[in-house]
Amino acid sequence: MSKIEYWLDLAKYDMETAKAMHYSKRYLYVGFMCHQAIEKALKAYYVKAKNENPPYTHNLTLLAEKSGLYEKMTEKQKDFLDFLEPLNIEARYPTTKDKLLEILTDEKCSELLKLTEGELAWITKKL
């Protein structure tokens, strides 16, 4: 298995986990897993673009910038990364859990899953 396939397999697994979290109404973790899925897809793209291991970071914008993908993204895609970015930390350390859960409603999580799947497809097509 190539490093690109490795990262993509993890991204797909995380996407399925996000769906399972939505089904079980664990909305905090829908956001976390969507972040994880995009992070791993960006790491796959990084490996493809740079032919080296991706940096140890959870920063989506940094990964997109360092791989050269950020400049190919629309403003809407960049805004999506900005939305996902804090979900990684906030889900791990839910000091603002109640506030985050107000944002991550069932409806918002459905939208988040749809946007994440679209973004995963877009990144995968770039590979």
C-alpha cells in the first residue's frame, strides 16, 4: 500500500466514523471526525505533491498551503477549512462543549457531513 493510499484509507474510515457519530447523535464527534477525514486527505495530497511524509500537524490550512493545494481552493473551501479547524481541539478538550453543541445540531451535522464528503471527493480528484 502506498503512503497516499494509506492516508486516503484513513480519511474514508474517519468519514464513516463521522456518519456513525451522527447516527448515534454524538454531534461533538461528528465535527471532530470530519476534521480528521479532511486532515488525512490533505496529508495524502501532501505526499503526492511533495513526495515526502506530511508534517505532524492538525492545522488544515497549513497542510493545504504547504502542499500547494490552498491556492487552488475557492474562498468557500477555505472558509470550510476555517470552520473545521477548531473542531479538532474543541472536541478533544471540550471546555466550551455546550457552546459547540449549540452549533453542532443534527441539521448542521448533516450539512457538515455533506460538505466534508464533497471536499474529500475534490481532494481525491486532485490526486
